[in-house]
Amino acid sequence: MTRPSPELRKLDYFVGVWHSEGELKPGPLGPGGKLIMTEHNEWMDGGFFLVLRSEFTSPLGSGSGTAYMGYDAGRKLYTYDEFNSTGEAQHSVGTFDGDSLMWGGEQHLADKVAKTRFVMNMLSPDAYAFSFCVSQDGNDWNTVMEGKATRLITSG
């Protein structure tokens, strides 16, 4: 029987109910404004994937999403796969660097594919700051969102 990788224990940090507030900057993702989100995060049976269920409001409207965080032991990378009610799908891989979890992926913006970087900086056991950046070439990055998440409840 396969057992969950020990690296998955680092994702225990995200278990619980989280409230996030961020500021979207005007640009390729829309007009800019406030993003508010609540996530309910708990381990899937078996302990291989953390399931994140979210509800959000943004300048583009309200919606919901489901995401899965896991770990690919062969590639030694964390995985993130999100699907939301606006039809978006995000697939990223990540690594920990101290108290930061950095995700990299790609996103379709109009008729182009942009590289994405989402960084979660753990500020305390119950709070992290986040930033989302996009790049057309992988060298010049534009920050399109910044904010903070706070844990409201410690269990999913």
C-alpha cells in the first residue's frame, strides 16, 4: 500500500478555514479592485491531497473554486490544480524556500500564454501574505495581486 510522502506534512499549515483579502491591480486580469475569498481546506481521504474549496468576490464578479495541493515525489515538486466557476483552470508546481511556498505555472490571457508566479509567505502559524505575478517572457514580472490570508478555524 502506497503511503503519503512525508513532504506532504508541510501542507498541514493550510488546513482549516482561511479568510483572504487582496488588491487586484488594473491590468491583464481586469480593472483592478478588492478580492475577498474564504477557503475551507481539508485532507482528502488517504492523505495524498489537500482539498481547497473557495468562495470569492472580485471586481469581475463572484464565484467558487476547488483546488488540490499534492506532492510529486518523482519530480520533487508540490502540485496545485484549481478549477473555478468562471471556467478557469490553473495548473502549477511549487517549492518551499524557508517560510515561502512559490508556485509557477502558465495562464491564458486573451490570445497569449503568460507565465505565472504565486508566492505565499508564512507570517505566523495563522497568517500568510501572498502575491501573484505574470510575465510574458519569464524575465520581466508584473505584480497583479497582493494580499493577506488569515486562518479563522484550525480544522477543515
